[in-house]
Amino acid sequence: MTRTEAAPQAITRKSQNFAEWYTDVVRKAELADYSPVRGCMIIRPYGYTLWENVQRALDDMIKATGHQNMYFPLLIPRSFLTREAEHVEGFAPEVAWVTHAGGEELEEWLAVRPTSETIICTTYAKYIQSWRDLPVLVNQWANVMRWEMRTRFFLRTTEFLWQEGHTFHATPEEAAAETEKMLDVYATLAEEWLAIPVIKGRKTAAEKFAGADYTLSIEAMMGDGRALQSGTSHNLGQNFTRAYDILFQDKDLTRKHPWQTSWGLSTRIIGGIIMAHGDEGGLILPPRVAPYQVVIVPIFRKDDERTAVAAAIERITAQLPRAVRVHVDWREETPGYKFNDWELRGVPVRMEVGPKDVQKDQVVLARRDTRAKEPVPTPALCERLPALLDEVQHALFARALAFRRERTLRLDDYAELVAAFQGEEGGVFVEAHWCGDAACEARVKEETRATIRNIPFDGPAEQGRCIVDGKPGIGKRVVFAKAY
Ligand SMILES: [Zn+2]
């Protein structure tokens, strides 16, 4: 029956080399592969299904908060990009240009969008005339391109997929509320769907989006203790609406520039799922977004056993709730091979069905996160399986949160901060006081490569002195970490 007894190719040990472990998991779990163009990646069906599940959850929330989807072109005229000075400067080195088309050089170069603020502002300058046209609440799912020198699957690729939300408002208060609302949406996606605990907060001026008044972010700890900025929401104030001459007549008949926000979450979050939950065996996917929540592995030796097992599996799959995503693995491989393969690919629950199980009218469920096994009577499956998937979902979140707490230090001494980030490991979050001065922030970055991830919203008010220069702090601790 079996073509091979060999287990799927081994992956690098996570504890030995996290970066190689990550690349091995991405490729061997068939999430993505290298492309002929350096820095781009091919997202394979298993990886794309995972992205689609994330996308669906987020898209539902974007729509539930009143936004509509639209689509703007991939190419942006050069002149559009140069109007908001800080924005241009922030993006210039990363922009890829189309210089030739139709067999000749273009009169005006076209940028492959690095983000769409400029073209959206140019367009909405026409659509927005009156307070009646506000708010504008739109979003687009698209690919963008930012030229990268050092790339890594999902985390930093030249072309990536994302959504970018763009909104215009009649008052600054409304724009500020929108900026926070969308950060909350991202936090809900991360915590409730992806089982990744996040720290919500505000970026420092040095780390904000080019052209924004301020940027909010969610920051998550990965399995090596580094941070991943997993979603950002920007309050653009009137910076772009001034530069792009967007004006509306308000109720008091005065003409004003609207207040604007933009917010984005990308395929980078797939890297977050891999790094937040994976272990030495490979991926561990949160059930709510896993392409397959349950994989059924038939176990048999003789033909009559196969027939009995196949009939039992047919009965089982027919009675399972339709919402449960199930895959039956009938490949010509040994059960051991399949166990390893689905473990590597992170399927939350494996169901084993063998001849003895058929006799007892039961199956064996094995959860991926703890590898615990339990026999379950077939009639109880409809109840037990969804409950078990929920348990796995919650256990993953709890484990990631406990890990972050373990790896978070509260420090007040600069030498200790430097020591905490020493070595290639450097995987900790450090909560420390900071005076608000960009020079102190820059010094930490230079000496440790750690940056201020954000100023957490939830951090308790606390007076303290800047860990770098001893000046009075901003009134709460900030989070330093090395980041992806
Ligand atoms: Zn300072």
C-alpha cells in the first residue's frame, strides 16, 4: 500500500536557528515559495487559503464598521507622488517605476503603488465638495510594491498583499475616533481570530508613517521574543488634504480641508501566525483561520479493513457540522508519514480512524498544540469536535500571552537595558521610561538595535525617569524591542 516509509523532510530546529526554522516551515508546509523575481514570493494554495480566511474575517469587520470596498489603479503618475513632501521622502527609495511602455519611454513615469494616499486624494478632491459628501469610508484589497534589499517570506517582500483603508471626515475628532476604531478592529482580528495577543499603542514620531500626524499600531511578540508590528492605523490630519487641495463647504458655510485617516494590514500577518505559534514540529494554526481544521487519517492494512474504515469516515463526515473544515487524507502513504506531514502543516486537530475504532464506534482525536489524544464516541463528535477546536484556539492565545509575559522585563537602568538586548537572541520586550526625546530613542536603537515599538494605551500612569538620560519620563512606560 505504501510508496514510502520516510517522514516528511526534517525542518531546522526552532531552538537552534529561528530564521532557518521559519524559512523551512514556510516552504515545507507549502505556504509560499521563492519566485523568479528576487524579493517577490509565490503564495501557494495552502498559504493563500490561510490568507483568504484572515481576509474574510477582516473584510467582514471592515464592512460591519461602515466601510465599502473599491479599487484604484496599480499605476500612479509621478507628479501625484511628489506633492506631500514628508510622504515622498519617506517612500522615495522604495518606489519602483514604470519608465517604458508601448515600445517607448513614457513622458511621465508611473509609480507601481507603494500605497495609495496620493491617487486617492487626487481623485477625492473632485468627489468631496460639501459636508454632505463626508465621511468617506472606503477600503481596497490590493497588492503593493516596495523595493526591499533584504527580504523574507511574508515579513518583508517587495510585492505584498494588503488592505488599505482611507477615510475623510468633517472634524478632527471624528478622524481621531476612526483611527482608534480601526486599530481596535486589527486587535480583534489578531486576538480573537489569530490567537495572537497584541499591545495597542501609539508610535513615536520617529517610527510613524511618513506624512501622518501620528500612527497607532498593534505589536505582537514572536516565538523568538522579537516584535512584529502587525497592523497600523494613521491619523493623517489635514496633511494630505491640504497638499492635494481637498476642500469642502461645512455647515457654517466656511471651506475646510477634511481630516483623513488610513490603515493597513498585510500578508505580513501570516508571518506573525507562523512565528507566534509554531514549534519544533512546524506550524500550529489557530483553528478559526486554519485551511483545514481537522484532517482525517484512515488507518488500515487489509482491503476489508479499508472498506470498513472508508464507510465509517463517510458516515462521520456526513454528520459533522458543515462549518467545520475537514479534509480526508487518502494519499498512498503510511499513517506515520501523514501524521508528521499534517503536524508540520499545523492542522489543529487530527482524527484517526482505524478498524478497532470502527468496531467500538469511536475515533481518536489528537490536538496539534499539546499532542494530547482522546478517544471520542462517534455520536459525540458533533459536540466534541467544535468544542475541542475552541479549546485549541484559546490555549494558543493563553500560551502566547504567557510567553510574552515571561519575556517582558521592567527595567530602570540603562546598562541593564543594553544587556537585555545583547547577543543574537535578544528576544525580550523591555518596559522602560522615556523622556520623549528622539535622541534618546536613537541612542537605544544605535546601541542595541531595539526600537520603541509603541507607547501602550493600557500601560498604567507612572512617573519615572528616562532610562537613557534620566530626564522626567512621559508618564508611562514604553515598550522597547527588536523588531521584524
Ligand atoms: Zn531621554
